[in-house]
Amino acid sequence: MAIEFVIPDEEAQKAGEWLKKHEPICKQKEVGAIGGKYTWSFTQTGLGCIMVLKCACGKDIDVTDYENW
């Protein structure tokens, strides 16, 4: 059984805009053997899926489009 999470265009755009602003000011360099600096977190609720993008420096952004729940 496979579980797949899809990041809709609006949320992906919001994450991309945040990354463009965050990357130049972030002090955290690449981490891990393959440079896993960013982590996506998906929390399924009864209403929808909460999507959070987190940097290894501790900063994060909730890109969930709550208007479409």
C-alpha cells in the first residue's frame, strides 16, 4: 500500500515564495548526507490535510489553504 500526498499549485507557489525569501537569510547550511535541509509535514485531519514546510534552522511556514476545506 502506498500513501501519496499531493501539494496543490497554490500551496506549492506559497512555499516557493517563502523559500525565495528565507534562503538568502538562513544561516543553516545543508544537513545530512544528501542535504536534507527542508522537511514537509502532512497532518491529515477530518477536514483536510495540513501542510507545513520546515527548514533545519527551525523556521517554518504553514502553506495549507484553509479556505478550500
